[in-house]
Amino acid sequence: MSNSTLGRLARELSSGRIRVIDLTQTLAPEFPQIALAPELGQCWPFRLEEVSRYDERGPAWYWNNFSCGEHSGTHFDAPI
């Protein structure tokens, strides 16, 4: 995306002429997933695995691994 495109988008957003609607869904293991035909493969369900987090053992951050199909929820991939 060019600087001029980003600049125009920023101006339109700040002017109120563009309204952003957040369609975010909270992913969880029970979130519905698309059922593909067997010949197309399998769409993975959402999975979150804690690697580490701050506690008496350290380290001072949360660290997770997650996996899901890219079309989970409102899409995992960015539209830009």
C-alpha cells in the first residue's frame, strides 16, 4: 500500500467519512470450523498452548503457541 493511499485512508478515518466496524470473534476450541470435502484436506480447530508466563519461575511475559485454519473466525489473514 503506497504512502499516498495510507495518507488518504488516515484522513478519511479522522474525518469520520469512513466508519470502521469491528467484526472480531473470540477464538476458542469450540469455535465452529468449516468442514471441507475429504479430498481438500482438513481445517484445524483453534488450539492455544501456553509455553510460559510470568510467575515465580519467570520469565516476565506471556508466551503462547496457537494453531488454527486461516479462515477461522473472521479470517486470520489481514485484508491488506
